[in-house]
Amino acid sequence: MTDTAGGGETLDRLITAEQDERRRIALFLHDGPVQNLSGIALMLDAVLGAIESGNLDDAARVLQGAMERQRATIRELRDLSFALEPVVLRDQGFGAALEALAAQVGETHSIRIDLDVDQADHLGESAQIAVYTIIRELLDQAPGGGVTTVVSDDAEPERRRGSFETIEERVKQLHGIVAIEASSEGGTHIVVTLPPYASRR
């Protein structure tokens, strides 16, 4: 007999996770790049007004600020695009993509990352994408500086079982790790660890 109920619950969780991810991206775009672009437009209007009135020093100062905000917005959009689909993996191959990733993470966190990708050519395209994503997530977490949340209560683990799956799905969406265990005092001990970039979103 097939456990159709369990399969339905898994499908529901996957659909919910996808919806949450789309919602997260939409909020990121609205609160980040869209707001930044709106601010840049207002700053450029101010630049034109300053030029027309002959205040060239003010125009130069505001223009400099607009350029800095534009560069920051480009970085945000590039990071988002890279997270959704690593173009370098498609264009340059698995080895080159990992080398670029290692160089980026190493420069950002001042660490050295050694790679051994001699067997990379034996992986299929889907496997390369999956392995690349896993390595990227592990490297994001490796330098430290992430967020750790600890919750302890006196509820028995079995009573909390229904909420554990929801917690785990939400943590996975942020590429974090969750550990749930019975505490020595008879309650529940939950530790959620999120990677460093989670604190910047």
C-alpha cells in the first residue's frame, strides 16, 4: 500500500517552500534594488536642479552619492543573479566556477581555500550544479560570523514534533542548520545556526 498522505505532505512542504522563496526574493527586490533605484532617480533630479541653479559643488556631491548607491545596487542584483543561477558555471565550467567562488570568498574573508577538482569532468551537468551549490553554501558558512539561535523549554519533544518540520523547512530556505534534541532536564533544546549572509538580508 502506498503512503499517499506522506507524499502529499511532502509536496505541500515543497510548494510552501517555493512560495516562501519567491516571496523572499520579491521582498528583497522591493526593499532593496527597487528602493535604491527610486532613490537614485530622486538624487539625479536634485543634480539637474543644482546644475540649473549653478550649484556645481552640490551637484557633484549628490552625483557622487548616486553613483555609490548605483554600484551597491548592481552588486545586490549580481549577487541575487549569481545565487539563482551561477552563470560562470554554465559559461566556464565546473572547475573555473569553483576557482572563482573560492577566490571571491577567500578575498572577502581573508582566508585561503585549496581546491581539488580533477574529477569534476566525470560529473553530469545536474550533479555539477548540485555539488557547486552545496560547496557554495558550505563556504558561506565556513568563515563564521553567522547567527545562532537557541531555544529551550520544558515541552516534551513528541509534543513539538508537529512544528519541527516547519522549522526545518524555514531554516533550509536560509541555508542554515537546525538541531533538535531532548534536553537533560526533560524538555526540548533547539539550536538554529544561519550562515553569515543571513544576517545581511
